[in-house]
Amino acid sequence: MPSLSRRAFLVSAAAVAVSAGPLTAVARAAGKAPKVLVIGLDGALLQRIKDADAPNLDALMAAGLTAPSSIYANPLAPTLSGPGWSTIITGVWPDKHNVKDNSFTGSRFDRYPDFLTRVETANPQLVTYAVASWAPITDTVFSPKVDTRVSTPSAEYDTGTTSRAVARLRDGNPDAVFVHLDNIDHAGHSYGAASQQYLDAIHGADAQVGQIVAAVKARPAYADEDWLIMVTADHGHTDPGGHGGSTLQERQTFLIATGPTLAAGSVRYDVKMPDVAASALAHLGIAIDPAWDLDGRPVQQPAPDDFDALRGRLQSRVDETGIPAGILGFTHTPPAGWSVDNSAMGTGGVTEWRGWSFTTDEFWTQAQRDQNRECNVRARNVFAVADGDEWNDKTLTGTFDSTLVSPAYPVTGGRTATLAYTTYYRQESPQKGEVLVSYDGAAPVSVRTYTADVPSRTETVTLQVPAGATTARVRFRYTGGNNWYWVVDGVRITQ
């Protein structure tokens, strides 16, 4: 396709278109000043970074954490820059910040401000700086409360953005810096992600990342500073070029991070796009108020659940044909302490989804695109799925009736307890999802029933623990025919 400027493309597209306390939980050398640098590489694909000549990004991956992840698609939001950067910078998903395209119409930045604005509100003495090659980031997403916002003139593009960032890091004393580079996305639109030009753009951006990181390390006070450096992207690109749709390649993003507690050469799958903002706040010692309603959680404070332990046991496809054969993404074997009761389950059907399965976004969403599976944004890493729709895609008998059974959680009788779990439920009658709890092996009692759509969210249920009870076990029973699905993740009971 002919070369199209980034700004011209975006005008056209728009027309069409955890609670964390202060940093006491994060190890840091005593007396060092915390600093944060976030570098955004618009439209960059992690796999193509690995394919490219990118020594500086390779060095960051070797020195710290690499975390591939995925984002949403319509109807939550298309895979465009407006929703993507808003998610990264605010720490919440599009259903909260409400940016649906590159026009930013209806945005809720007053309720969910950018992380630099939260820094300024919490500690006005900290110095904040943002510079971007795409003006809406610094004109619209970051608020005027940020100390310095620079929208690089078009003629300067990424060269000007880089030189300005280097100068500020070299000559100033910023505490939190955001830098946006755009040329990888431009190459993706013009030539496609499979092109040599896209690799060349990554090589060029890598050199600019190297200049920015070198400026950090050359600071006279660097030895007395504690830098968390994060590199991320707002979306991916298709091989022919472009984004906005629901393919996994368009939905891919990543976090590369170096800093305290992040092990060299480590890889994680529990990191999500909103974690960038939460991680920056935590590193700067700013307590994350639950009232902020953030979706992100600090990457320095991982919180794996039982299902995540299954990643090493995941298998490749059996009956599914749309999922690439090389992707390891499902198992029927539950984690220790869990079980699946399929005694009432029909026979046959698609093997991967016969009863409750344990899977990943990369695997499950490719079973069938554009049926809202891409909107399961709050489940992390490995999660549990009951998918009657996909199970029915092969000859079967009976109906879908499967129950996921938790371990016995310790409780204290005579007191209330809180059952919490992440869920995503899409309904079609006669489907039903039911949550039941039993105490000390007694008969299960229903505590919540689903017969209508529930968006991806964390549910909490207050339990009245009977006097004398010492354990509680949770059951998630899904029944239906050729209907939709139910996702469960992060199950826990606390008192």
C-alpha cells in the first residue's frame, strides 16, 4: 500500500471508526530515590522484536522481565491506539475509561486519570514528564496536571521525541517519565508486520530506546537512584498491515521491564496492559487506593492463583482446527486440590471443551473469533472455562452439565467470610451458571446464579459460615446445550 502518514491514517480511522500499599512490599536498596521510565513502542509485536536486530531491547529482556499478553477486541473496544494507550496510561480497561476509538469521545479521564496525574495528586513535589510522537497522548490522555507535556512536532517525529527525552533525563531531574515512539506502527500500516521495513523500524526504535536508557545510566546521580524501566505497546499488527480487528496478532502486546524484584531473563504470563500504571505508582511509593478502581496490579507483586500452576501441563489442540497446532493451551487435569465432576456431562463433542477446561486467552479466543471471547480481559494466565458453544461443534449426546469443585478452604464458624473470583459469563437460555458452597462436607447451598450476561469482573459474595464449621468448598456448575460460556479465575475465600 502507498505510504500513509501516521497522523493522516489516524484522522481517517477516527472518521470510520489491585490494591497495593506503599512500596514497603517492594525491595529497594535503602536510601535510593525511586524513578520510573515508561517507553511506548506503538504497534510493536514482541515476536518481531525478537526477530529483528534489536540489541538494546534484547539487553532489557535479558536483564529483567518479559511478559507477553493480549488485549480486547470489539465490542469492548477495537485494537486502536486511542483505547490502547488509554488503558496503559490509566491502568483500567476500556469499559472504565470509555475510550472506544481515536476520537476519545466519551472518555472518562476525570474518573480514571493518567498515572502521572495520580503521581502529581499524591506527591506534587515529584517531577513528571511526558513526550509523544502522537499528539493525542500528551494533548488528551495525560492531563494538564502533569508538569511537562510535549507533543513532538510532526517534522521531528521519533527523532525529536528521542532527543527531547534524552535531554530531559540528562539535564533535568524527573521522577516519572513517559516516552511514546511511533515509527514501528507507521511501518506496520505501510508495509505490514511481515515486512523487512517493519523489522527495520524496530531496529531504528531499538537504537532510540538505547539512547534513552543510556541517558538514564549516564545521570550523575544514577548510583543513588532506583529506576524501574518499562517498555510496552498498545496493540499489534497483521502481517499484511493494519490493526483494529480481533485477530490474536492485532491483540498482542507485552511488557519488558527491569527493576527491583524483577529477575533477570524471567518470563511471566500473568501481566496485563493496565499493570504498567499500577507498577509505576507502586515503585514511586504511592499507595493504590481501592477507590481508584484500578484493573492493574504492580508487576513487582505477583499474585498467581491455583490455575496458573497448570501452564506447564497445557496441551495442543485435539479437535479444534482454527487454533495453530503449536500452541499449548488446554488441559482437563485440574490443579492440586481441585476436581471436575462430569458425572452428568454428555458424551462426545469437541474434546477441548468437554466439561470444565483450563485454558489461556491465546488458545481459547482462537477457537472462534468475534463471539466476545476477546472481552475476557480480567482473567489472567490460565483460567477455567465451561464452553457449551464450542463443545457442540462436534457430534455429541446429552447436554453440558459440569461442575468445577474447589479445595476445602479453612474458615471460622459463626463469622462471615468473603468468596471472591474473577468471572465472565455470556448467556443464552436454557443455560445456567450456579455457584454453590458447602461447609464441612454438608450439602452444597446455592449462593449465586447466573442467567444473564455478566461482563468480565471480580465478584464478591458474603458467606455466613455456620457455627462450628471449619472448611468451605465452592462449586461452579454450568448447565446448557448449544449456548455460550462461563469463565472463572482467581478463586479465594477470606475472613
